[in-house]
Amino acid sequence: AHASFVEYVKAKGEIAAHQKKQDVVFYFSDNAYAVDIAKQSRGRQIAIQPDVFTLFSQTDIKMPGMHNYRNAVMAASVALYLGCDPSHIKQVVCRFSGNPLRLQKVRDAKNILFYNDSASTNPVSTAAAVRAFETPTIVIAGGRDKGFSYDVLQDVARRPALAHVILVGENVRMLSKAFARAEVTVVPTLEKAVHTAFRYAVKKRKKGERWNIVFSPGAASFDQFKDYKERGKKFNEIVKKLNI
């Protein structure tokens, strides 16, 4: 695990800096950090621009969120460079439903959808999860602090789609400050968080509305669980046992 975002960027830069002339680095041209990392490479630098990508669109893929679309564009761009058949690339991308514990859809309870993003262990990934949804969304977050800045959550706290935030874990005080502009409830356990979120959605949801309950901790799991996998498994168990 990376100690901080600065250390993460430095590590990526080291990889690029050690490339040779025959190597290749792909990067998003609209990301300043990616541009700086790519410049450190002696190899071929290939800029990727999702906004002009045409093989498939964001509505074609099953995974929610612009960040997932960008990831798909990057993977497809590398595959195209390697000579893969474009039709096969599109078929695979449009069929792929995502990896477990990364905005994994767990259950659809009468138009209340549960998503498991337990692999989210930093505030940036939780912010991305919040931005992934345009319909009313309840976020469950919290765990052990890893020393990251929580400022990124202040912006998503203002999103109209963010209906409620439920916090659990050691870092609830810091998260409460970050989500100060949102409606927040603090609970002692993950099970309590899931039940509270579901009751809130049932109470507030208007006829025909699609709501999302997203477990995106944005922190380490070690306060209450062995690791993020155990945490994610527990969330799935609780959701599947809900009496709808």
C-alpha cells in the first residue's frame, strides 16, 4: 500500500523513468500528474483522450461511473495498440460487469440497488464512487484512517444525488467534517449502517425512483475487520439477508 498520494505519484514516476526507448507509456492527456509521469519516460508516449474515443461510449459499459469508463478506454487503447480486433475488444468491454468489491452490484431490492465498493480504502476512491451515480444515493463510509486528505469529499458532499451519508468506524470524526454539507448519521456497526440506509431509502424514495446504497469506506478495514475482503464479504452477507 502507498503511504500517501505523493508517494504513489513518485512510485509511478520511477516506473516511467526506468523505461527504455523501445518501451511505451500510455497516459491521460487531461491529467497533469499523468502528463508529468509520462514525460519522465524515454519510450514512446501515447496520449489517451476519452472524450474523443469512439469504439464504445460510457452508456455501453455495465460499470457505473466516469472513472470506470476511463479505465475501459485505457485498457481498450492498449489492446488496440497490441493489435487486438476492435470488435472483440468492444464485445469484452461491454460484457464486463466489473471486479468483486469495486462498485460491485450486490442486490436490486425493488429498485433500491446495493453496491459493494469495499476495495475503496482512500477518500479519492469514495469520491469517485459518489460521482458514479446520478440518482439518489446513500453512501456508507468509514474505517481506519490512512493519513490521506479528506478534502476531496467536501466537493462531492454538495452533489444533489447524495441523499445521505452513514458513517461507521474509527475515522467518523474526520469524515463527518468532510461531509459537513451532507446529511450524516453515525452508527456503531456495519450491520446497523446497512439497515439504517435501507430504512432511509424506503422512507424517502418516491414512486418510480431508483435509489442506490453504496458501501465505499474510503479507509482501511483494520479497525473492525481483517482486511477489505472480509469487510466486503460481511457487507454482502448483510445485504443478502435483508428481509425485503
